[in-house]
Amino acid sequence: MTHSLYISTTEAGSGKALVSLGIIELILRRTTQVQFFRPLVHVPDGASSTDPAHPSWDEDIDLLISHFNLKQSYEESYGLLAPEANDLLAEQRADEVIDTIISKYKALESRADFILCEGSDYLDENSAFEFGFNQEVAKNLGAPVLILASAYGRTLEEMINPVQRAVDAYLGHGCDVVGVVINKADPEQIEAIKESLFQHFGLRGWLLSVIPYQHRLSSPRVRDIAAQLGAEVLYGHRQIRNLATNRIVAAMQLQNSLNWLEPDALIITPGDRGDIIAGMLQAHQSSSYPSLAGLLLTAGLKPDPTIARLIEGIANPLPILSVKTDTFTTAAQVNEVHSALLPDDREKINLSIEAFDTYVDLERLEKQISAVRMQGMTPKMFTYNLMEQAKRDRQHIVLPEAYDPRILKAAAVLVNRGIVDITLLGNHHDIQQALNKHAITLDLDQLTIRNPAQEDCLQDYAETFYELRKAKGVTLDNALDVMMDVSYFGTMMVYKGDADGMVSGAIHTTQHTIRPALQFVKTKPGFSVVSSVFFMCLEHRVLVYGDCAINPNPTAEQLAEIAISSADTARTFGVEPKIALLSYSSGDSGQGEDVERVRQATQIARERRPDLLLEGPIQYDAAVDAAVGSQKMPDSKVAGKATVLIFPDLNTGNNTYKAVQRETGAIAIGPILQGLKKPVNDLSRGCTVDDIINTVAITAIQAQAEKNP
């Protein structure tokens, strides 16, 4: 059991970033007090150790602090710069090196429940020294060691020998080893590698896991190629983040080169090959050929003015780079490009965490770190539970706003992680064009695309809508027009059972999103009002706020119904409901129409659901603060412990959730609609990709609950 872990690799390029991402993601499900530390940071070529340290000097520190929003500065995150350590060692001051590292480590440790240390990189001629240095640091920090090795391009013997040497060295130095992870393994060799690991270390009770090689993770983006080759970006700056998973040297005639195209390929060709340049741009636009990553023009030759004019007429062209080296040299240099994992690379970060969750023995790892104190329901644990719960019984969710890049990015994550089945509403070609424009990697064959105007079911949907709404004056012609609207079409899919739920609102207004549901999905039996909640993910707990989005001035009966719906929603998502109906006074201390309405709502809710713990009227501070609650309402089972907070009106609720979100940095997930027979949920037009992913997962869980009440 430990509150720290030291990742030590057997060589550079073993994939520490993937493992660090996975470990911190796991720990954040237990506590928010997590820190990251590197004992030694290398200074890049061209920089001086006397310069102010910059995040670009260490990609992993920058990545982990930025992605997880860790509460530490870059300077706090490392012990020494490598030149500083070398100078001290040259002066026979090795103890000072270790003392400095320990001092900075302890400063972070003092405010952390868990601290992850990442050993040095073995990047230069001092690799042998760094191996012993890492042992000395791990021992002095008292951090158990997780050994990480790469199996890429190695036989079993070539892979296991350095691992055995590392294990022997750390154990011989008095360090505690807790596991071995092999990364970048050939998928066909995974079982053989596992067997070898267990033969060597299986009796020790360690974590032993194997992660397969993933080509997309190891592939550079066009921006990496441009930066590391010193290339000039001629065109396509907006798509510079395209992933180049394949490289093709186009030296043949165009008609022959086209036969070699592969998805996301970087085409390398001399800059005077106008036929290749024009042909590849056309192939990228054609549905008959795969989408490309970009073009890399060699020999310092720029496109002929006529070809340049052609490119300039394309609204969003592929990235086109130019280098001065010849084609052969350039191709060799591209193969050596380092694939950086940067904080804005959401796709690779998600792939890394998903690979870690899938292939690492999390149960064994959690046993090793079980000394980490659980701090209630952390935001990471809440969102992790959402994804796992949605996966267990995969539902079919329709997303009407298929051209919005946020929707497409979210769909890519949802599909790749197997969280839900997705239907996008729109034209297949236009959706593919949107993917290309925004450099989003999403295989459209992994989901369903439906174009309302061309669907065979359009007539049936229109007739159903007509029957449901003819009493309101709707004609069949009207119904056909209405069903061409993606919000109505998507909602009708849910109504007819062709989808389990719908999520919209990234582009459309709340009214546009929920009006169809109010018109024909309707409320559940026994409910008269549709309301909403937000899941407020605070630092150490998750609270449920309702209603902050739908009902302006609910009556006492409606408030009671909102409280009951919110309690049921909370329980569905793992939050034990203790319901506080809020007002400006607590208990019997206040009088007035508004307080009386809350008092009546509390009584109605208690009569309808005597199984629920409810308190009201109660002030916010008395509801959530144990000290205040015990003073103002000492006999209450809810005061100071409320998890579901019901606001008296929309003005109070909406402003409160936004104030808490802005002032505390809380994650607000919602609004989540409740009270409908089938789940339809509304997004904010300012939603992020994470907001969409979370809302889709919640919608899927609501659909599960409707099927299995």
C-alpha cells in the first residue's frame, strides 16, 4: 500500500506518458489531491540552463498539469535541470543533488494524497548513470517502483532481459518493486509476453500487464513533422493537426500512385510534380479514395503558379509543406519524427487512457495504492462511473446536430470507447466534409447516418405525428414538413423505439430541442411537469441542483414533483439522495408566501414519498455545512448533509449553479431533463466536448432505467 509511485523505464520511448495518464486518471477517481513530479528534466538543444524553465522543456509535465488541471506550477514539478545536476556531480556534490530533489518532492507531497514520480529519460550518453540515479532517487523518496518496458520490435528474450536487470537492480538497491508493465507489444504476442512475465515474476504478487502497440498513438501529426523537419507550411494551416498514420513517396505517375493511397497518408513528392499535387488534392476530396493527412514537397521546389492558383481556390486545403532536402532524405527524416503527446491532443489522450484502463490490471494496481484516502465522490469517479454504467448495457443515442465539430469529436470518443451506439442525422458526404475540415478522426462505418429527407420511414413518422397532433390543427402536409426538422425526426426516433434517447442543443435552442418531446413523448405516468437537474461536481463530492433550466415559478405541487424526480435521478447515478428544499429561512423561523410554498412542497413530497429524506424550508448553508446545519436544525437528518438541493424558482437556481461553477471551478453536467417517458436531453450552446460525452452517457443510463425500472 502506498501514496506514491515511481515509474522507471528500461529505455527511452517506452511510453511513460500513456502510463502516467492512466495512473493519474485512476487516482483522481479516489481523490483530487494528486501531484506529479520528475526528479530530473533535460534541457533541449539550443536552450540554456540559465534560462527560465519553460513547460516545452518537458512534454510530460506540461501534458499532465494541463490535462488534469493539477494544482502545481511547472517549477514545482521537477527537482533539478539535468545541467544543474551534472555541474553538482562534477563538483563531487552528489548529496546536494539528492537533497534538492527530496526537498522539492516533499513540498509537493505535503499537500497531496498521492504523488506520481516519473523517472528520467535516458536521452544522452549518461544513460548508465541515469539508471543508477533513478534507483537512488526512488530509494530516498521511499516511492515503490513500477517498471515500464517496450516490446516494440523485440523478441521475448530481448524484451524480458532488460526488465529482469531493472528488477534485480532496484531490489538490490533496497527499493520496493510493485509491478511491471510492458508497452507497445505486438497484439499477436500479448499472451506469450504475459506468460513470460508470470514465469519470471508471477509469485511476487506484483502488477503484471501488457499494453498492445497502437499505431495511431505512435503516429505524428503534420504539425510535428513540420516542426521537426523545419518545413515551411505553404497551405492548409487549419488542418495542420491532421494525423499522419502512413507515409507514401509518390514517385510514379499519378494513375499508379493513386493505387497506393491509404487513409491519413502523408504524400511525399518533389515540389515540381504538379500532376501529383493536383491529383492528390482531388483524391482527398473524392469519396472513392481515402482522406489524406497532407503533402510534403521536397527539393525546395514550390508549386508552379498555375498549381498554386488551383490550391488557393480550395476553401480548406490539405496541409502542404515544403522542405529543401531531397525526397529520399526527407522520407528517412519523416520516419524519425518524434510523435509528441500534447495537452490539446484530445484524441491521443483518450486513446492512452482507454488503453490503460483496458489492458492494465486495475484491480491489482488499486490494491497497491489502497492507502490513498477516498474523499467522497470525486468528479473523476463520478464521470468514470457514468461511462462504465453506460457501457454495461449499450444504448442507441441519436445526435441531430451532425455538422457541429464538438458533436463529431464527442461521437468519435463515444464510439471508440464503446459507450453507446450512435446515429447522426444529416448527409453522409457533408458529415465527412465536416470531419475533414476539422481534422476529426471518426470512422463513419462505426455508426449510423440517417438523412431525414431520404429515409423510408419519413412517411410513417409524419403519419404518426399527424395522428398525435391533428387535434391541434396539424395536417399531413404539415407533418411531413415538421419531420424534415432534425429535432423532430430525432425525437420521433425515440418515440417509435428506433433510438433509446436523443441529445441536442449544441446549435439549437432549448425550446427547439425539447418542444417535440413535450408535444408527443410526454411526461411519465403520475408526473405533470418536465424539470431538470445539474450534477455539480465539486472538489470532493457531487451535488444535484434542480430545477435550474426549465420551470420559472413552480407551484408547491410542482416543487414537490421536482424534488421527487431529482431524488430518483440522483439515485440512478449513484448519489444517495438527501433532499433540501431551499428558501431564505430554515425550519419555522420565517414567514411569507415564498417560504410557505416551499413548506407546502416539502409536506406534499413527504406524503407522496415517505421513503425519502427531505427537509424544507432550509437555507443553503444549513443544507450543506455540517456546523451550520447542526446549529440551525439540530434534529434534521438532512441539514449539513444534503446531496440534492431544490431551488424555489428558476431565477435562484440558474444563477446559483452558474455562480458556484464560476467561483469554485466545479464541473456542471446538465441540464438533465427528468419526468419524460423517454430520455431527451438538452445541451448548452456553449457546451464542450466533455459536456456532450457526459450528457450522452447520462441519457443512455436514463434509457437503461426506463427499460429496467
